[in-house]
Amino acid sequence: MLGENHSIYHEFPDFHQKINELASSDPDFRALVDEHDKLDKQIRGLEMRESPIADLDMERLKKERIRLKDRVYHRLNNGLG
């Protein structure tokens, strides 16, 4: 669905407390979450404004968002990078 929120808090509602704890204690984790959420906001903006962007470019952005989400999930479950 176009414009759907994929922020880390929205994607992992059961992990809000752990996200907050890691984000406040680990600058690398905080940066990872910020990078993901910034990219998500960019993608949603492009979708909602129907800004001209090549399909391959949009696909690349979405794949990067998934890669970042996977890294966050891995950190939430394993505490590693």
C-alpha cells in the first residue's frame, strides 16, 4: 500500500521498550534506527507526492529499507550487528 508507515516502532510494536533501551545505550543502534526511519520517510514522501522516480530506483530504496530493518531485528534478537 502506498504511503504505509514502516518505521521501526511500527514494524516491531512488541519491542518498543527494547528499542528505547538500545537506542539510548548504543549510538550505533540509534544511528541504524535513524537511518531506517529516514529512508522510510523518504520512500513514503515519494509515494504520496507521486514524485517521478524510476521503478528500479524505488525498488533499490525499498530493498535498502528491508536490509536496515533486518539489521535492526537481528540486533533486537541477538544484540549483535
